[in-house]
Amino acid sequence: MPFHVLLEGMGTGPQIPAHLTRISISLITTSTDLTNKVVKGKVVQKGPLVSLAPDNFILKTVIQEEDSELNASSQNLSINVVLFGELAKNFSQGVNQEDMVVAAGFTMSKSPTVRKDNLHPFNLLLSGDDACIYVFRPKPPPDDRSLLANKRSSTLSAEVSRKTKVPKYTYVRLGDLTAGSVFNVYGVVVFFKQPFKSRGTDSCSILKITDQSNQNITCSIFCEKLEDHPKIFQIGDIVRMHRVKAQFFKDSISLVNTFGFSVVTFDGTVGGAVEPRTSSRSFHFNQEDRQIVEELRSWASSQALFPTVSAAIHLSAVQPKSYFDLNCQLLAKAPIDSTCILLRVWDGTRCPHTLLKVNVEPNVTEGPSSFSKEKENIIANVFVYDNHLDCARKLKLGSFLRIYNLRANPGHSSVPGLTSSQSVDHLAFHLHGGTSYGRGIQVLPEDSLDVQELKRVLEAFPHDDMNEPFDLNDSALLEVWSTPPELLDGKAVKSSTERGDSPDMPLMTLSELKQCELSRVHHVRAQLRSYEPRRLHQALKLYCSKCTSMQEIPDEELVAGIFSEASSDYEPCNAPPWALLSAFLTDSPGSPDRALTLLLPRQLMSEVKTKGLIFLMGTTLEETYRLAASYQNIVPVRSSGREITLLDLSAPFLFRGRKRHYGCKRCSETVLRDPSAEGVKVIDEKVVAEVLGVQLLQCVLLMKLELQDATDTLEVFLWTHAESFFGVSAEDAAANQEAQNSIRQTMESLCPPGGSMDQHPWLDLFLTAYQTKDDVGQNQTCYQICQTTLIKPPPQNRTPTPPEPPPPPSPGSEITSAG
DNA sequence: GATTAGGCTTTG
């Protein structure tokens, strides 16, 4: 188990093995022997958990060594730690900022961000079975002694509890409650009300729960903080509450939370994952709890306690005048008046009834003020009233919501702030004031099934380039970029731009731009002060248009490892009927004999070198590269059992000349099939990907530039328009030296190394602005270069750059580097 | 170790 919670001052429980010795972070160098070494430090920064593929995560954190007796110097006491896989997930869930941790089983790599973050020149990498994190926790209060467990990790808590004495919680059936006493209970939610502000100091949630004793018990939960309330999303959810007091009210027993109260919620779906939802920093959960949840689920499903059909429906199923729950994504919002906010949402389905259009001033709209026509047609306008305003204001654009007890209202007469007259059968949606019927809004967690389903549907909708240049969510983008720490926890907010429709877009200074509203294209003239990454290969990323994830190009070593592992695992296997198998032994010097196998699709054999494709098994990465010079398409394969399969998708699935093509691990379902399908004239990467069930990753360029004019400096991204900016495709840049040289020369001409700013040419650029928000609601504005094409001067015209800006260029296609 | 509310039969 790579992740342990240690309880301070306790002699029992997991311990750091005695053979491990601690070294100071400051002493880590390439020549340090890392065998059996650990480092200890306090978590001073914790980045978000970034999902690279299902069950493959990455997380970056910074730890700082605190005690000075170990330090040889006070230099380099803080170090970036990158965690992979399950460990990253456990860390994300179980470790908080300020926690003291010990890392073991790490490897090192050079820190690419050392110049920027001034941290240790190396990063610690924690991946694989040897990697391990120990977390120190203060001794728990007597009441919860030994009950610490890691959030959401039942196996972990089981591990911890086996080794420590656990005074068990006992749970009482709802039929056995007696007034005046405090109990721990489990129950199935049959009714709930979102938390609302009470007249006292707290918010109040009302829920009604039941269990096998068939009692319906009303619970009033008072908590000051919203996050401490039960995280109930729907009827049928299961709650576990500790320390609730039973009391009589109106001839029946009800429950109220009391001191030390805690609550954990589970989805009620039979057979679903038992994932605890809670804000508790520590709680305990073991096999017995899992069993209780599963018993309650199956009991509830046999009882017809509530309609099996969820109250949540898609917009496509909405009936006028009905009440329903809606799972949706928030695209924009605008205040209407002091009692009403407009939320613009979609769920990717088309309502059969025409949706009401609402005209709102663009300058009061948060998010894009308009979308493409097609998208507008499926966006629902939701008017949110009164007590729900507080919650609505806090919602972040892009978040996934469940809106409870929404009313589909025909006509516009009841809609405030409208001037346009619209036909009465246009539907508007209202979340009325009050909390009856569970009315309210919940933000759905990203990992919920509802959100996963929503994302699937929304991704199928054609992307709206005009308004959403960033298909990728910003937090993933920022993470790929090793962004400054202040942005690391930034949550994604929908981005927006509009094409500037004025042919004479006014030029503005950078400082004016910073004051300016979003949702516009801006025209600036500036010099390039610096850029990142300095090494071009680091600017190349792989982007999946399906799941919109962005990832690094796997490094050579990793890929070579996959090849060598695959070739050493060779077993004799059967050729599929559509291919000829041809195997021979290779005895390249210095390596043991290996079987090298060619698999030739029969139909393509005659032209295998010209337009064909071969499957290759048993070669090293280097051999594959060499062979790729002679064959049009090479798909590396391996034996698995007696079958032939593709390699792990961390490796390229296809070599085409000097180009390598990668597939998305998350979105591909690979299968080995005959590529020589009838009617295919040219076999290219798209055809091969399609046949093999691979979701092709697109090679993209991503750079960060620092601009400067007389008034200010500004950091901007160059991404979606990078290829047209350089006039070079990212794919070419990945495969061909000439293309790389061209980009490098361009960057050097815009930002001459070692030159003074006088030698940096002035650039006319169009920029789009978009916004991210951090957890405390602070706005972060980001910029991207758009619609700007670099026009290179003819080579004979290599004169020094004029210090004065060039004359204004024609719009749309922009100039300019005179250097 | 007080207080809050104690579902609902909808409405802009």
C-alpha cells in the first residue's frame, strides 16, 4: 500500500520502516544515492488532481523541509513532488495543505520550472509500487481516537483500523430511537430540502429518512457552513449520521444534530460504487459500513419507497407547466433585478418546445453574451428567484448543476426584465423562491455519474469555435503549463471571445487592455519580451478532441521501455485470418535473440511498401524508427496470450515515415482488425485509427509569451492559433527539423537572444481574453493570441528592426516581424 | 453546549 496515515504520538498503526533513512531535501543532487532514502516536509502547495486517463492521475505538490538540524544549508528546502496514478488520487483526497508528509521510493528528474519557481533544481517523482507517502496527523480527539481514515478510501481505513484499536460505532435502527438520547444512524433519504438560512446562526437542512424498520424520521440538521451539510443529490441517497439527538415533536420522534455531529452520504444505486461524500477531514469507514450501505440499497430497491424514475429529465423531455429536476452545465449568467438572476444552461438535448430568448445587456452578462445560433437554440434560460440568489451568485461558469423543482413556464408575461414580445408558447424556466419541494441548486461533483453522462452528451455537440476557443478546461491547461502557484487551484471557467467585426479595430495599450471587459477581440501592438518554453519540443502537446484532455508527448525512455517490455514478453501466437505472419530471429549484437515478427495484411501485400501497412512485433523502438523509413505505415503490436494486440497507448500506435501518431487512452477501444477495408484509397493515420478503434490525438503547439509595450507587460498563450501564427503545423514541428528551425528562427527574430528590447520588433496582435476564478472567487484573466499570422520579411530584407511601430496592418491577417 | 425547524400540495 503506497499511502499511509500515521497518527502522531501513537505507538501502533503503520510506521515508517526502520531501514529507511531520512535525508535533507537540500542535499538531493544527481549523485545522491536514493536507495532507502526518504524526505520529510510540510505540504506548502497542493495542486489539483489531473486526470490523464481513467484511473491514471497526476498531481503536483510542493513540500518544504522545516527542521533545520538536517539542513546543510538553507537553500533548496522546497521541492516539487509529482505523484502519479493511485498515489496521486490518494494524496489528493487524504492530504491537506500544511500536513507533514514523508516520501519514499521516489526518483528524480530535473525541474523544468526551476527558473520560474526558484525551488529545488530537481523534482521528486513518485510512481509505481515502490513509491510511498506517509502522512502525519495529530492525535485525534478522544472521541474519535483511532478512527482517522482517509476520505473516500475504504481500503485504507480498513488497513489503518486493523492495526489500531477501533471502538466501534454502533448504529440504531430508526424504529429503536428513544427521545432524549444521542444516536448514530443510517437511513435512506425519502425527502430532503436544500440547506436554507434559519433565523438562528446556522443554515438548516431538512431530510426524512427511513430504514428496514419502516419508520420515517424527519431530521433537522443545523450547520453554519454549507459544506458541512449532508451532500444529498437525490431521493434514495443513503446517509450516515453520527451524534444525532432524538426528540419528540408532534407525537413522533425526530432527529436533530448535536455536538460532534458528522454526516456521510452515499449514492443509493444498487451495485454502484460505495463512495462516501463528506466534507469531514477524517472519518472512519470500513467493511461493515460498506455492508450496511449495500443492505440499505437493496432493501430500499425492494420497497418501492419512491418513484424509480428520477425527477431529473432532459430538456428534450420537458413538458410545459411541469416541475422537474435538471442536470445541466452553466454557460452564462446575468442579473435581472434585485430578486432574480438569469442562468443560461444546457444539457446537450433539444427541447421540443421553442425556448424563450432573453435579451440581456452584454456588459452585465458573466460569460459569453451570445453563442452560435445552433447552440442558442438548445440553451435554456432559467430565472432564479429570492433565496436562491445567494447560491446562484456563487456558481462558477462551466460547473455542472442539478436544479431542483424547476418549472417550465410557457410565455413571457411572467418574465422580468424583458422587452421583446415573444410568442406565448416559448418556454422559460423558473426556480421559484422558497424551499418547498426541495427547490434549490446543487453543484454536482465532477466524478458523479450525472456529470459523466452530461459530458458525454455535451461533447457530442459540435464545438462552437466562435465563443469557445478553449475546448480544454482551463485547469488542465494550466497544469500542463506548470503555472504559477497562484493559479494552480484555479477552477475552470468558460472562456469566451467574439470575432471583432469592426474592420478598424482600435489599437489599445496593454494597460488599457487590462482594464477592458472580456468577451472581445483586442488589438494591441507590443514587443515580445520573453517566452516559454525555450525548448520547442516542450511546446508540443497531445490534445484529444473527444475528451478535451491535453497531455505531454511521452518521453523516449518511456516509449522505449514499452517496446522492450513487449518484445521480451514474446509468446508464439496465431495470425488473424486476414494476415500472413512471418517471423524470424534477430541476433543484433549485445542483445539476446529475439523473435521479430511481421504481420502482413493479405490484401495489401503487393503494395506493402507503397501505400500499405505492416504490423510489427518484437522490435525495439529504435529498430521501428529505422524500419519506418522503408514502410508507409507501421503499427507496432505485441503478443498477449496467443493473441496479437496493440501496445499500450503511451507508445505511438502508428509510425508514418517520421511522424508518430498517438491515441487517447481514455477514449480508445482498441481492436486488431484488417486495415485493407474495401474502398480505402489511401491509408493514413485517420483510417488506421478508425480501423483499430483508436481515438487519434492531435499534436498541438502551446506557448506562453510575455508581451510588453510602453505601458505594461502581459502574459498571453499561443495555442489554438499557433499553427497559423507560425505558418507551421504542429505535426510537422514534431517530425521535421525544418519546421522546427522555422519556429525557432521566428521566435529568435521576435525575441533575439541576448539583445536589448530595442532589437525586438513590434508586433500587431489580436488577443482574446477569458477568465478563470480561484476558490475565493478572485478573477484571473488570461489572454490568447488569435487571428494573427506572422508575415516573414523576404530574406534579403534583413535590416535592423525599426524602432518605430510599423503602420497599422490590415485586419484579420496580421503582420509582422521586421527582424 | 443556546438558537435555528419541524418538508409539500408550488407560481414572478
